[in-house]
Amino acid sequence: VGAQEIDYVLPYSDYLAGNRADALEKCSIISQYCKVNKLGLKIIIETGEFTDLNLLYQVSRELIDLEVNFLKTSTGTSVQGASLPAVFTLL
């Protein structure tokens, strides 16, 4: 039947290095593609890489503003996976 949802990892290294607009633009392009093609979009943030919960909250709000369908905490490949504070921040 084909894909019904796209999982995309936020370019968190770019975002954390200060290239926030570039990272969000990539997410925006994926979001627009998904809308046009009637696909769900899950953005994986890799929350373990965010040491500042305020910044994690900020990126979460920015992604919600892009109308993504789901936010996910982690790919499971980072040394630090999802923490309870990160989960509560996304919620």
C-alpha cells in the first residue's frame, strides 16, 4: 500500500550549533511534502543531545508550529536516550 508516515530526524547537530533556521527549514520542507502527499510526519528530536531543557522546549514548539503530527524523543542510538525531564518537556 505504501508509506503512510515519514520519520525524520531533526538535524539536531545543526540546530545545537546555532544553525537553527537551516535545521528547521529542512523540517519544513519535509512537512510540506507530507501535507501535499497526505502522509503523517514524525520528527525525532534526539533529546539526549539537548542539555538545556529550555532549548528543547523551544525546538519542540517550533516543530509543532510546522504542524508535524508527532514528536519523538530519541532514535535510541545516542549515548543518552530519552529522560523523564525530556519527555515532560515535550509534553
